[in-house]
Amino acid sequence: MSARYRVEIATALCLIAAPFVLPHLGMAPNTVNRILVWGLFGIGFDILFGYTGLLSFGQSALYGTGGFFAAYLLTRAGFPHVVSAIVLGTIVAAAAGYLVGLIALRRTGIYFAMITVAIAEVFFFVEFNPLSEWTGGENGLPGVPTPSFNLGFATVRFDSGWSMYPFLAFWYFLGIVIALRIVRSPVGVALRAIRENPLRATAVGHDIHGYKLTAFVVAAAYAGFAGGLLGTMQGFMPPEAFHFDTSGQLIMQTAIGGRGTLFGPLAGAAVWLSLEDFLQGTLKLGAAWKLVLGLVFVLLVCFLHQGIIGGARDLYRVLRSRREQAPSAAAPVRASVGAAATLHHAAAGYAGPILQATGLSKHYGGVVANEGIDFTVNAGEMRGIIGPNGAGKSTFFKMLTCEVPPSAGSIVFEGRDITGMSVTDVCQFGLTKSYQVNQLFNRLTVRENLRVAVLAELRGKFKLDLFARTETIPGLVERVAHTAALVNLAARLDTPVSQLAYGEKRRLEIGLALASSPSLLLLDEPLAGMSPSERAETVRLLKSIGQGRTMIIIDHDMDSLFELVERVTVLQEGRVLVEGTPDEIKRNPQVQEAYLGGMHAEAAA
Ligand code: ADP
């Protein structure tokens, strides 16, 4: 129990010890309080940026919104209760975050970031101009009361300096406890998956837009709450809260302290504000202090990619793994691959044609990738697809999994017309594929990778179980272990993907598709790039996985493919050339002439 909550306990102890220790290090109470507010503001931003990979420059808009709403209630609307006003400000900021998120998340990458910049500027303008009557414009809102609580027999006041500290430390602690729950929940797993590989997170069945919006709203709520605390801490709500510089400072502090750590923004704020105090106050450097800050920032980003907290965490992990390495460095144990596969989708036991494509065509401008393909696969069948490069095999798979919409034709899966549906929905129905080029979650371990896929299947495409503990989701542990055994990675569960051998990565690629228990599994060149021994092992693996499943496999290694499948479809120039058993295909003069002959001729040359 205490091991599970060791981060929370350590945080509480540090917060309790801080007022006794920090004065001896020369830290002023107001600096410590400001660090806490920035730290709390940054927790939400870290969930958005560090965990989900969304770099927003618009956090100042939400910080200002929450802060000014609370300050207005307390100074102009006669609202008596400080905490309630801050909570109301938080709700308004979260609602604003929802709307901003709806707009900004329509784009990704640099375009997302640019939209957030524009939104921050719009909020700043609105605060200064149309709303200046309510916000005080460039003067801000003075006279924000400090919190006090009437206990009946006494009144507890949190005025300034160290007497304000317990109030802020309490909220910071609560903020960390909530954030830790979120990042350890299945939603946290989905957020990290989005950061690592949004395409694959979608393909394994997560509604990534819903989760991104969730992260945006959570970050907005933290920003709004911190904005409210800023006003009450200073007794004044400054217009600079809305300033674009506020967003910039938050990003730099998070980078300095370490993103994806939750504590990084606090550490970054401590470095930033202490340097400011020391260089400006003690050394009287004036505005030149930012030169030193810039230097510190560049050095930290160059030499400590994960920031201060990330660097400390990595060091701890290295030391711990050195201690544990001796017995565990043994070669991967060969797990039993013959474990009986269980199908979890409703289609387990589905009989007859599981997939029917009719007249499927895909045109890219003038390029005809596929034309008029009629294709049927029966439940339980192992089908191979071959064809020279450019024959349209990958495009055909992309249409079947609904990654790209067909230009014409229809796809019926298990009796349901899936034409034009999303790849997420189709995966949820039980149709998924492994990619020709690995699409893994590279900074996560094998276990975490498999969890991403299994959770999408167990929980559906979107669920707001923000406070659930991932490891307690029924069936998760067993399903991850079972899939790891199927793809022979049971001994590598805690290894980060970046440390896997190529063959292991290919097996994990198949494992990610298998983890969602598809009733129809498509494998796009599963043997690509493998050494002969890795191929032999993967063919054994595929034979074992294939028992009781429906699979369609594209591969260029025809000897291996013909060993695996019952029927083969040959594509040429985007059309079906011929279909038959491996023996029929080998003997077919059309295929020999158009494909095998060509290959042999190539090989001879
Ligand atoms: P294969 O997998 O058999 O090698 P592909 O499906 O990748 O074949 O490609 C079939 C044809 O479609 C090729 O001529 C290719 O250049 C074209 N093609 C595939 N994807 C695109 C795209 N996104 N835009 C334009 N042309 C494409």
C-alpha cells in the first residue's frame, strides 16, 4: 500500500519540510509561493504537453480566464468565499478550454500550435479591450481577498508569505494526487500512446480526438485554478496572466524541469524564479538576468533532454537496473507459442464469408492503385496476397481497414457494411492489421505497448475512467501476458521498444494487432526485412497464431507464404489477376508469365 503511494507520500513530506528547510537556503516565502502556483499551473500543461505531446501556446488564455473570473467574483460581485470563487473560475476555464480544444484540435503539429498562439492573442485582446470594464484592462483587478476559514472557535487566515504557504501547498498536493491518478489510469495510457504514435493509437481502436480534448480540458482546469490562486496570493489579479509571455514561461519552465514528469514544471519554476531573485535582486543584473537564464536553458536542453526531473529519474533507473541486471540479462526465454488463441469479438465462431469487397477501386488523381476488386474471405481462412511492387496490395489493405476511403465499391465485414467508417470503429468491430513499416509506441515498454491495444478492446474507443487504476482493469494483465506469449515476447515485457532487436519489433508489431483480439487480422509483409532465421521463427509463429483465426497476409517471400496459406490472390496493376490454392498459383501460366517469370528473370539478372 505505502509502496503504491510512495510518490504522494514523498511529495507530502517535502511540502511539509519546505518551510523549515528553504529559508536556510535563502529562499523568500513569496518566491516559494509563486513556485507552487507555477508548479500547479504546469501540472495540467504537463499532462497536455509532456504526456499527450500537444504543445499549446495558449495556456495563458485559460490561466487568465480562471484567475479573472474568480477575482471579479471576489472584488466586484461581492462573492464572499475565496475557494468557491476559484472553483467557479476553474469551471469557466475548463469550459473555455473545451471550446478552444474543439477548434485547435482540428489540426495537428505546428498548425495546432499556431492556432493556440492565435487564441492566446485573442483572449489577451479581449481582456484589454471589450472586457476591460470587468477585468480592469491594463490595471488588472486589485483588492482580491486572501482566504480565511472560520472554524467556529477560531478563524484561520492565510495572508502572505509563509502564512499563505500551507494554503497553496495543500492545493499543489491535491493537484499532484489527482494528476498521478490520471496518468496512471487507462486514460493516461491512451494519452502516452497518442504522444508516441497517434496513427497507431487510432488503429488499435482509441478515439484519440476524445482523449486529446480530455487532456485539453484537464490542462485548462489546472490553469484556471492556478490563475485563481495567483489573484488571491498577490491580492491582485495582474493582466500579465493573459500575456503570451506567460505561456512561453510555462513552456520553458516545463522543458527545464522535465516534461512528462508532473514535477518538472515545479522544478523549472524553482530554477527560473530563484535565478530571477538572485540575479536581479542580489547581483542587480537588471534585465540582463535573462541572458543567464537563456544560457541555462540552452545548456539544460542540450545536455539534459528530459530536464532536471527526467534526468534524475533516468539516473535512478540506470542505477537500479545495474543492481538488478546480473540475473536478468539472460537471453529471451522462448515462450510457448502454441497457447490457444481466444477470440473476444462477437464474431468468434462466425461462419461463412467474413469479408466481402465488391468493385473496390482507389484512384489517386490519375493513378489507378486498385480497380474493381471483388474479394471474399471465409471465416477461419488463411489467405495470401501477392503481386509485384506497385500492384496495389498495400492500398487494398488500407481500404479494407478503412484507413483510406475507396473511390468506388463496398466492403462488408461480418455482414456489416463498413465502407467509409473510421479505422477506430473498424478495429472495434474486430478487423485490424499489422503494418508493413513498424508502427510501435517507441518510448514505451513491450508491456505498455500491448496494454494500449488491449485497453482499447476492453474499454471501447472512449471511456472517461480518469481515476481507475490501469492494473485493476479486469482481464488486462492476463490478456497482455497471453499476447506476449503468442508473439514470443514474454521475457521482454519490461524492455523499452527502442532496445528490441528488429525481429522482436516485427513480432511486437504483430502482437499489437493481435492484442485487440481481431476476428480478421491483416498482415502487411510480416516477414519484411528479416534474416532467414527470423523468417523461419516468424512463420512458425504465424502458423500457431493462425489456428482458429481468419488472416490475410501480404508478403514477397512466396516460399514462406505458400507454406502458410490455403488460398492465394494475385494482384497485378491494381486488379485481381487470378485466385487459387498455392499449387494452382504456382502452376498457373498467367502468374508465371506476369509475375513469377518476371521475378525469376529479375533474380537471374
Ligand atoms: P504495393 O503495396 O503492391 O507495392 P501500393 O498499394 O503501395 O502497391 O501502390 C499502388 C499504386 O498506387 C502505386 O502506383 C503507388 O505509387 C500508388 N499510390 C499508393 N499510395 C498513393 C498515394 N497516397 N498517393 C498517390 N499514389 C499512391
